Amino acid sequence: MNVLITGASAGFGKALAERLVAKGHRVIGCARRIEKLNALAENLGELFLPVVMDVSDTASIPQIIADLPDDFKEIDVLVNNAGLALGTEPAQKTNLDDWMRMVDTNIKGLIALTHAVLPAMVARDSGYIINLGSIAGNWPYYGGNVYGGTKAFVKQFSLNLRADLVGTQVRVTNLEPGSVAGTEFSNVRYHGDDNKAAEVYDCFKNMTGDDIGDILLWLIESPAHINVNRLEVMPVAQTYNGLTIAKQ
Ligand code: NDP
Ligand code: 8X3
């Protein structure tokens, strides 16, 4: 199987790439930081193809897909994972550039990749698109403003893709994780303030990037006649109760 993962240089994308290669699948690992992808390629070997891609540079995407080497050209699974949150300030105190970057990456990048890959899946009548949504797309919270808005878009886009794909064997899932420690997500969100990022995950048993890698692998290996439409997962310590976390 050939799996294209955006955001393969860290976090969930990296965890999934490691699992897929261990199972003998080919992975097209896309991200901006080539040094991280190359380090991963050294560990994973020739089943892992590092590809420099900035998903927010949407005009570049069709050519990158067209230029994939023959062995990697047919994409069986697209994991639209690249994404970011920037800031936790309330809307009236945010930076407009941060808002625009989240829209460019989480929305425009995701739809551009989908647009480039989906027609070939439909033509083959087989394929699977997994989008990384978030609980932030389901539940409002303080400081979630545009990040949550982008993930709500991803959820509804995923469901609408399902509607458009009626009669085909192409599957679509929106995976909606809650709090996950050990990735770069909060380091990016707090603009590199690693102490603040670490505090988010203090004193409770969290999910990890490996947990999400396992769930993604489970989805990819699920029977071809089953479509998981949406899958929301949280650590037990996190609940809908204002999304508060029960710290010990
Ligand atoms: P990380 O920050 O650890 O990884 C994000 C990945 O996305 C990196 O590989 C980064 O690579 C890549 N990326 C970011 N911007 C771009 C871009 N413009 N073009 C290409 N690649 C890009 O985050 P996580 O693994 O934690 O999160 C992955 C996804 O899951 C995101 O969409 C996030 O919103 C979502 N999510 C995360 C949760 C969490 O708590 N961690 C919970 C719910 C959802 P590089 O910088 O090299 O380009
Ligand atoms: C990331 C999870 O709770 O920080 O999407 O929004 S949360």
C-alpha cells in the first residue's frame, strides 16, 4: 500500500510513518523540514520517500504529486495531517497573521491535497482519505477561535466528501483527537515557549503521538467495506465538562 502523509516530520505523522513502514507499506512523507524527513528516511529505509512540501503553497501541490516516482505514484491512502494552532488568546487579542496561517495550512492546504489526489482514487474506485480534525472542531473553548473554526471546516468537509463519494469505494474519516502530549503541537502553538507548552500536559495521564499513530494504523487496516465517518478520542482525564482536565 502507498500512503501519503502530510506533516510526517513530527508528531502523529511520524508515528504513523514508522508503523506503516514496519508493516511493509510505502510512505510518501511530506513536510517543510527536509532535515527531519531525511533523518527519518535514514531509519526507515527505502520504503519511506521524503518529500518537501509546504501545504500552504497550494499552487505547488499538483506538480509535486505529478513528480512522484513510479513506485509511489498511486496513492492508496492520503492522511491530511499537517496542521497547526497558533496562540491561545481570546479573539480580540490575536494576531491576524496567525489566523491566516491556520486557515492557509489547516484548510487551504488540506483541500488542495485532496483536490490533487482524489480524482485518481475515484478513477480506480478505491482509496482512503483520513483528515486530522480535532475536538476543537466539535467543542468551543477559550482561545480556540480560528483553530477550532478550521477543524470544524475539516469535519464538515470530510462529511461532505462522503456525500459526494456515494457509489464509490473511496472512504473518508475525520479523526478528532483531544489532548495529546509529546508532539510539537503546543510548542508551535506557544510560538516556541517550551515551558508553557509543557505545562499544558502537567499532572495527568495523557494520550501520546504513538497512541494516535496506533489509531491511524487501525483505521487504515480496517475492512474496506467499513467507513468510520468520525472518530473522537480523548484521554480519560479530559471530558466535555468545559473540556477541563482533572489534574491530580
Ligand atoms: P506537530 O506539531 O507535532 O506536527 C505537525 C506536522 O505538520 C509537522 O510534521 C510539521 O512539519 C507539519 N506542518 C506544519 N505546517 C506545515 C505546512 N505548511 N506544510 C507541510 N507540513 C506542515 O503536531 P501533531 O502531530 O500534534 O498534530 C498533527 C495534526 O493533528 C494537526 O493537524 C493538529 O492540528 C492535529 N491535532 C493535534 C492534537 C494534539 O493535541 N497534538 C489534537 C488534535 C488534533 P514541518 O514543520 O516540518 O513542515
Ligand atoms: C488539539 C487539541 O484541545 O488543544 O487539536 O484543541 S486542543
